[in-house]
Amino acid sequence: ELLVCGPPEVDVNVLKANTVYGEGLSEANYSVQLFWQVMEQFSQEARQKYIRFVWGRSRLPFSTADWERKHKINKLPKTPADEYLPLGHTCFFTLDLPMYTSKKVCYDKLLYAVTHCIAIDADETTVARQAADGGEWVDDDDDDENV
């Protein structure tokens, strides 16, 4: 089971080591640091829900060599950021992260999203394609209106 499905525990350090950042973001960004603090604080169940939210799976690969795609964090440039939920793109293993201003807001919004926003139907939208390419998020007011 371990070799096929991966470890049941989500190791935040392994996820972090296999994460890349979109344009204008790095591990040094304040909101990204909040995100990693929240991931450390999450229970294993919440971490598994996060992986499902951004990847459609609940486990990480067995080893780094088994990663087909790196986890990616993009900036969601909506303001005020604290009023927005993060967006997960399961086909691209990508999170669009609002630039939250506090750990509490990041924790609450991320936990709400991974617990309640579990429909996997928006990955082929314009926004999702831009996210996968790492481009600047642009709201073109067409098919993404109800995402």
C-alpha cells in the first residue's frame, strides 16, 4: 500500500521541498510563510483534505522521484485578500493563495476551503490554465464567473 498509494501521513517538509512558486512569490513572502505555518498547525486529516483540494488525492507520493508534478503556489491578486478563499486546481496541483494578513485568517479561510469547497469542476477554466502556466491571474469575466 505504501509504495502504491504513498504514506498516509502528509509530511509538510516533503510537500514544502516539492513546492514551486508562481510569479512574484517565494518562500520568503509573508503570506506564503503564513501558509506553511498553518499547514504545520493543521491536523493530519486537514492536511489530507488540503492535498485533495489541490490535487484530488489525499496522499503524497512515496518518494520525491515519484512526483509527476511539483506542488505550486500562485498569488491570488484579489483585494481585500482577507475576504477571499484560496482556489485549488486539482489538475495542476496548484493553489491560488490570497495574500492574507494574519495567520488566523489564513488558517480559517484555508480550513474552510479544504473542508467545504471540494467540487472538482473548474480546472479547465481560463483562470486555471493561467494558474498552471504561472501567469498573472486575470479575471476575464467569462466562464470563470461562477468558480
